[in-house]
Amino acid sequence: MKQIALLSATHAPGLGPDAEAALGTIIEAAGGKPGPYRWLSPGHALEAEVEGNPSLTKAREMLGEMLGEMMGGIPADINFIPADGRRKALMIADMDSTIISSESLDDLARLAGKGDEVATITARSMRGELDFSQSLKARVGMLAGSPTSLIDTIIAEAECNPGATELVTTLRRHGVRTVLASGGFTFLTEVIGGRLGFDAHFANTLVVRDGVITGEVTDPVLDQHSKRTILDREIEALGITPDDVATIGDGANDRGMTERAGMGVAYQGKDALKAVTPYWLDHTDLRGMLWLQGYDDSMITRS
Ligand SMILES: [Mg+2]
């Protein structure tokens, strides 16, 4: 089975001219033979066909060792991708700390003056130490009695991560269905999904009554099982298979969909998520999701 090795980095100043030599050395050290090189994005994404069956673990070790001496010390990612079936027909993306830079529930809690208590629970939940729906209900409960003006502030402050616009716009232009699936709240997935042009969005509903956050969330809570269920529903509706799906997320509650998808990507992923997938983007912005699938800069668009 032919594979592609992709070296990517979006930190300034990007990959230099010695990146081709570096990628070749990495592939050989990992037990493969590099084929022709192709820049998907000059300075940011370089790929090579690979013969043999190199070890990804070894390649990542080698990349880490080489950073001091080559490529200007720029932190970079290396991924191996099967050459066949590389472009997917459906993308499901997590929102908090993936498509947007913040954790919306933490931000709500901070505005409500409960930041420290809630952030502690969030961190434990993202590491997989707490059941997601129990911890979500506990955190939302702390917000009881807070004014709904906090929600307007969260919406106003939410910022998309670099590459989010290119990711969603480019996929839609190429006929790929895009779905936003969040353990956060519909008040924000609706706005972010609409702003970026996602085809659909799924999240939890924060209960509001008489201008006040009641501290309740509507059942059933959307958790990691739900994200996997969304994936299954979507592929059935589209008549495709899990192999045709790419997902992207960062936390433990993304594990279900990540394991199921043909290309489940961990974006600045927590260890609990990286443990279940070989696809890691730690030093590449969201355009990395396009480069992994073989889109080059001539195909990537912001509008
Ligand atoms: Mg997340």
C-alpha cells in the first residue's frame, strides 16, 4: 500500500529549503524510501511518496532530534497517509479549542465568577478522568442564576483558530459536507457554524428562563458517544463509509468519532485523544487538515 509522508509547519518563518533533505532523512531513518517531493504549500507543507513500511514513531523521534540542526529549529508535524482514498467526503469538526481558540464553558464560568472551579473540572474531563455528561452538568449547575448577557459576551469574544475559514470554505467548494459537533452549546455552534459556512451543527442546549441561565442543560447530553452517533447517521444519509470521513478534535470526548473515522485528526490534541489516532497536528494550523487530504494552495480558498 503506497503511503505519503507529509511534513507541515505554520509557525514563522516556515519550512526552509533544507526541508526536502530533512524529510528524506526522516523517512530513511524510519525504514522507508522517499519518492518524489511535492510542496503543497511553499514553506508550510511538503510531501513525499514513501516506499516500504516506515515506523511513524521512529519518524517522529527523528523529527524531534533534527529540529535543532535543520529547518531553522521550526517545530513541525510529520504524518503518514495512505495514498488511496485520501480526500474525504465528510468532515466532522469539534468546536472548542479546535475550530475556535477558547473553551466556551470555561469562558462562561469566568464571566460568572466561577472560573477556577469550572476550569479544574474541564481539564479533568478533557483528560478523560471524568464522565463527560456528569462533569458538564456539574459545571453548568455552577452557572445557575447568571444573566444571559454572558452568552452575548461569549459570542462577541469567540475567535476562530487560524485556517478555520480556509478549511470549511475549501471543503465546501469541493463538495465535501461539513458538520460542527460540539459538547459545548448551540448558542455558539449556531453562530460559528453560520459564520464559517458549516452545513450542519450539533451541540448541547443551555436552558435559559426569564433572562437567566437556569444551570440546566437539555437531555440527552451530547458527549463522545453522540459524536460517534452523528458520524454514523451522517454516513448513512450520504451513503458513504467511515473510510470516507475525516474528523478533527482536541479532547477526550472526540475519541469516539476519531476512532471511527478513516482519518481522525488530533489538533493540538490531549494525550487521551492522541492515544487513539496516528494523525496529529501539533504545530500546523487548521489548513493542515486540507494538506493531509492532498489539497494544495491552488485549491485552498478563503471565499
Ligand atoms: Mg474541544
